[in-house]
Amino acid sequence: MFPLKDWLLLKTLYEQQNMTKTAEVLYVSQPSLSYRIQQLEKEFGITIMHRGRRGVEFKVTSSRNSELTNSVYKQDVHIGFIRGDYNWPEEKHLIMTENIWIVSKREISLHELPGLPRIMYKTDISLENLFDNWWKETFSKPPSITMEVDHMERCKEMVLSGFGYAIIPQIVLTGSEDFYRIQLRTKHGEPILRKSWMIYQKESMQISLLKAFVDFIKERKLM
């Protein structure tokens, strides 16, 4: 069985809202995915999800924007997983950091980018800001955007087909793609990393089940 990273499993399941699509994104079999979810539910004595007529109805909350931080702050949700840096005054734990890559079907150089076709995709505002800030720091002219697609996987397919380059976080890449890569770096040569966090309120740790879940996530070594 592929060694599932449990946080990534939960995050992907929330985003896809579908077991089959989640298994495809994670490159695992659906029975293996179902088994791991059942083990997590058994370990913590909670229901992570149930299947409804509209697909998976998820019980663990995640988000791509600041709405989740507000929900956790108001305690509508006890624990949240977010990507990117948001203002959060309470407890948080760094789940993972990931590199960001410029990917292309053919070999390209950094100084060529303003004149090359770029493929964009819909993503959260924190990642958009990260890209925009890096671009403005690196180039004096805007990118030549020739295509915008609905998600990262479709963007990756377009790059593999030779329609242009894209800037993609590590989590989307499997390592088997035939890409030419350039790591995104600051003007000082430091890698630009995307951070993912688990956020919660200290008060919530008085609930033993929530504390057990937080401790479980902290023990996991992700990316």
C-alpha cells in the first residue's frame, strides 16, 4: 500500500468530496483509501465522513481562505487546516512546507518567462499573492497569460501537452512527470516555501478527543 500521509488524505478528500477522485489524486486504490479512513475513525472514535447523495459529506473542516480562521476563532469549528500564511492569534502547528516550481515541457530559462505563454489556474488568494509578489520582485513586465483553467491538475495536463509553463506547488507533482523544473526562489536565492498549518484554540485542548487528534497530527512527519 502507498504510504498515505494522513493530513494530505483528509485535505484531498475535503477538496474532492469524492472517494474515487481522491484515490486518483493520491494514486492509491479506493479500498486502501477507505481502509485508512476507517482506521482513523476507529482510532479516534469519531466519524470523519459519510456518503450522501451528493458524494462525500465531510466532517473534518478545511479551507483555502480566511473563512476557516474565522470559524475556528468563533469555535464553530475546533480544528482547521489551512495553506498559506494568515493572521491567527491562537495556537497553530506547522504541518508541512513545500517547494514551488516553475514547470515546462521543454527547457527554459528564468529570464525568458515574461515572453513565454503562462498557464494559470484558480487557487486560493494566499498562493496568488505569493506568485504575484515573486513576479513583481523578479520582473518589470507582467506575465503573458494565454490560458486559465479550473484547477492545478488540469493546468499540469496543459503543461505536459506543451501549451506553456506554470508555477505549481510541490504537492501537485508526483515526480513521474516529464517536466523541466526551476525552483522558485527570492532575489537572494532563498527557496520560496508554501506553508500549511493546523490551527486551533488552546481552550479546545481541554476536550480529550480533540487533544488526542492534535497530538496525532503533530507526531506525523509530512512534507
